[in-house]
Amino acid sequence: MARAGGSRVMTVVLKGDVQKDASALREACGGGAHMAFDMVGQARDPKSTLAALHSLRRGGRLVLMGSMTIDLPVPYTTVMLNSWEILGQFMYPARAYRHLLDLLRSGLLDISPIRPRVYPLAALPEAMEAAADAGNLECIVMQP
């Protein structure tokens, strides 16, 4: 993602210490994030989500999408004192594709790093195997 995003993307390796990770995220954001988007799948530990929350500037927003196998211990007083917003979103709203198309049309979203791999419908088993092994910027496409 860092290669694809160029100078607009900063990487931070989280170590599992919420306060140190939040500090590293704030530093990467130049003083704190206006918004953090945390997309997790079956997370068994809330530390990365809490680091994202604590990386926010005053008035910041944390958007959660995905799933956790445990509860998220939200520090109520800290959230209130910092005027943070926490929004949960299950999957994508129906109108999301329009916003995505607007980003593409405006040139703000460059999808050229995504490598589509096209398979004929007759090669469905091979395509399924390719999808299971696909990298982050690969997309498996079936062509009738």
C-alpha cells in the first residue's frame, strides 16, 4: 500500500503497546489524525484499534469496519474530553460505489497499482485457487 500510495501513505509498525503505538501514529500524522479507519477481521486483541483511537486529534473520528472476537474497552472519559467520534459501519453503504467513482474521475484515487488477473469462466477452479493466494493489490476477474 505504501508503494501504491506514494507520499500520501506513511507506514507505522505497531508493537502492541497502545500508548507507544498511538504516539507513533500521531507522529506519522504530523501531530495526530483527523480520522482513523480501522478495518479488522476477527481481531482477538483490541490494542491496534485503541492505538488508532488514541492517535486522534481533538475532534477526531474513528471509523470501525470489520469484526472483533472481543469487546472494545472504550475509555469513556477520554473520548468525551477529546470530543472524539466513533462510528461503526457494517460492510459498505449502498451509495459507496458512487463516491468511489467520483474519486476515480477526479484523479484522487489511482488504481493502476491493482493488478487484475482475468480467467475465463471455464477456469473457475484455477481462478478460485488464484484468489486464495492473491496479494493485497491483486484482483481476480472472471470473464464469461
